[in-house]
Amino acid sequence: MARFVDPPLGELMSNLLSTSVMVADCQTRVPIGLDSTYWMKKLNEAYRWITQKGNFIWELRHTDITVNAFIVSFTVPTDCNPGKPMYLAGPMSGLVPAPTLDSIVPQVPWEDAWIQRSSEMGNIPGAVSCWALRTNFSAGPPPVYAYRGYIFPPDSLTTDSDFRFIYHADVSSTELTSAANQFFPTPNCFDNLLIELAEAETRRIYGIAGWDIVQKRAESAIVSLLDPYRSTKNAAAGMVDQQKQTGERKLMGQESA
Amino acid sequence: MANRTLAMMVANVQRKVGSGAAIPRLDIIQAINTAHMEIHGAYDWPWTYKETNIFLNPSYSTGTVSVNIASNVVTGVGTAWSASWTNRRIRLDNNQDWPILSVQNAGLLTLVQGYHGTANLSAASYVIYQDVFTMPSDFEPGKDLVILQPDVRIRVRHIPRLALESQGVVLKSLFTNIAMGYSDQGRDSSGNHLIRLIPPPTSTNTLRLVYKARPTDFAALTDTSWLPQTYQDILELMAESEVKRTHGISGFDVPAAIAARKRMQMKRQIVATTGDIRAEAFGGSGLADSSISWRGLSILPWGS
């Protein structure tokens, strides 16, 4: 569970360059009199650009939720990014008899979740099989509406039970401001790259030469840095896994033939 | 026996499959149950033996009965029938037996089919007897089954259904507590297996039943399997392989191969330690078989 750290937004992981220092650096690099509000906007844009590239450990948050018996739905935190992985762990308490199945409950698409309702194994107390996400439109229009998680099969939760919900926060919901005690959640090594991205974008907007060189340098550096910070880097997926599967199917085909 | 609970096994399989794959837990539990049943069906494992008794009830012929042709209602005078009687037949004056659907009260019962004798019966003699018995709900047909008579310590032989019917024609008036054979009789309304004895029992007695029980599916997170502790991880390996295979995840062949090797090892060990005992106890050499008695009374050849 070491990956599930919970950095408060704006304080971790960087502790080297505060946002005010970064703004000053930007103003030095492009000395055309742009104020700190402008530069923070560009720095926040650069940070969001990074978060688009994957799921990262600095986005992880957790909260404990209680799911009521037979109601089996819960409200997803409002700062949760619904497009990124979420983990429901538990049930951690409330169930009888112990021990409970205190591990990750997989999130699945709705069609898979619904199938679990009719499983012949569906009535084992505590054997929460999976959960699925949907928008709760009854709460009102954006930004009021919230996402809700639904646990399947419903009969598996016979008593009110506690779960831990781990998710990736939507960083765009809170922008940093220029201050001496504000730091981006990215590691220190990203600080200069954020500055370079903001610089390149500003140079491009104002038609100052050299923006493309700076941008390419920053983007290539950032992309190479992102992989170690992915929160899901242990998950097997992609082309390599598909090649393995193809190999196995060929092998099984030869055996059955 | 095994000490890993269902919760532990599910968590282990989840961990082996990997957190990156969203596998519903019920799919894992299903795979574990399938593996449990597959192992169970592969061999007559000694840990599945159970024993119970079959209680033989006395036949009953007190009072007289009346019934009309084509009617399935039989009324009794001077009778004390019980509504709790099940799996019984009534033998009427034409010496044919009619299965009883239910007994309403001490003087009224319903047949499965309408009476089809040559004439209406009035104040006629009769015999109600039970020759069909319900097997335990976890009894599994096709597995080893031993029915022993405590009185004479012989094994009641399983005979083909046609042989039972054929002998029943000849021995229809014979009642004895020394059962000479039994045959399969389908299932009751609860799905339990039924057997039928021949000749029908005549008085209170008890038969010993030794059978192979079928493990039930896991129904609670605290349930454990019937496997020996040494080999309990076979279930996890088989479930891991099945889950990976059905969800298109690579690496399903390795746990399957390991599980197959361990199953073979388990079987070899079980056969080595229990094979001779089984042969003596249930193979026929250690205890007399009731077929000897049966052949002594046999009128029709076997299988006729």
C-alpha cells in the first residue's frame, strides 16, 4: 500500500521551488512584463497537461465510506476524477461473521456488474463481487451532480459496512496561486520543466522566437519522467501482454490439436 | 483438513491474477467451486465418506378399505393411517401395488393414479408398505454406495431396475426385512435421490448406509474446503488458471500445470494409503455380498 500515499494538494511532492519562485523565474525568462496571475495560469496549464498523460501517485487520495446494507451505493468524493482508476477496499468492518474479505473490490463496467446479480454464488454475505460507477443526475446540474458507486450483488451486504475508497483527485478543480508556501504536487525534478512549458507557451502566444525548441525539450523530458510516477505501473497491460496471450492461444491450439 | 477460508482463497487468487484486472469476486468464487467439484469428481476420495441409517417401517394392514374403479381416493374403516407417511404403496386385492400420493387422515388417502382393478372394492383387505427411501441430500449417484444389513451383516446388492421389477412380479406376496437388492428410483420433489428395496420390509428395522457425500458450494466467507491442508492450494491454482483463461489474461497455463501435478501427487498418495482398505471393505472380498442370498432365491436370471 506504499503507493497509496495521500499528499495534500499543493504541498507535496515538490519542496524546492515555490510557486512564487517559479513565477519569478518565468518573468526573467520572458521579460515582457506579464504579472504573476498570468504566469500561474500557464504553470497550472502545464501541470494539467502532465496529468493528462496518465495516473500519478501525487493524485491519489483516500476516504472511508460506510455503505448501508441492501442500499449498496455510495457517493464518490467530489474531487474524484472519474476517468482515472478508483479502488474500493473492504468491507473492512460491520460484517458477521468475520473474517471479512478485506481486499480490493474490482470496478467493472455496468454490464459485468449486472451479471453478478444473477450469479448462483450471489448470496454469500460479505462476498461483495464488484462495483460500478454512474452519474447521479438527481443531485442537480454541474457542478452539483456527483458520481455514485453501486456495489454488486446487493444481497451480499447484509449489514452496514465500512470501505476505504482510494481515487485520483481531479487536480484541475483546485489551482495553485503564487505564494512562498505553495508547491506543485509533482516532484522537484518537474519544477523546471513546468517553467519551460509555461515559457514555451508564452513565447508561442507572443510570437517570440525559440518557443518550439523549448517546448520540445520540455515535453520530451517530461514524458521520459512520467513512467516511474505512474500509480498503476505494476498493472500488466498493453502490447506485451497481448503478445503473451497470442502465444498462449497458439500453444493451447497445438495441444488440443 | 484445509484451514484456508473462502475469504483467504479469494484474496490469494485476486493477488495472483493481479490488481490490474477487474475480476468480480463472484467469478473467482465460482472458479473455486468449479475446481472443488472437479477434484471431487475425479476420484473416490476417502474424506467424502459419510454414514447414516435407513429406517425401515413396518407394513400396515389393519382394518379394511374401499375404492372405486378409476378413482384415486381410498377410504379406510378401522384404519389408523398417518399423514406423515411418504414413499409408500398399497397392495389391493388383485395383488397389484399402487403408489400412494398422500395420506390425508387416518381413514383417507390418495393414490398417484386411479384404481384400475376388475371391480370396485368394498371392505377389502390391503397392505400398506414402504419400499422407497430417500437418500441424504448430499448423496451423489454414481459414487460408491454400501447398504448393509446389521442383522445378517451382508451387503444389499444393487440390481438393475428391470431385474427389480421382474422379481417383484414373482415375489409380490413376499415381505421380509432381509433386503436382497435395491435399485434406483429417481428423485423426489426436493431433488433427493430415491432407492427402492426388494422385497419390501415387513417390520421395524435399520439398514446402515455408507455413501460418498458431495461437497456443497462455498456459502460463507469462513467456509473451508474438504481437501487435505497439504493440497488445499490446488483450488487456488485451478481457480487462478480458470479466471485468467475466461478473462483473457495471459499466464493461465502455468498454474493449471502446477495444479495438475499436485492433483496427481495427491491421488498417488491417497491410493497408496487407502487403496487396500477400500478393496477389502467395499470391493466384496472382506464382507459377504447379498447376491449370494439373492441367487439362492433367484427365479429369473440376472439382468432379465
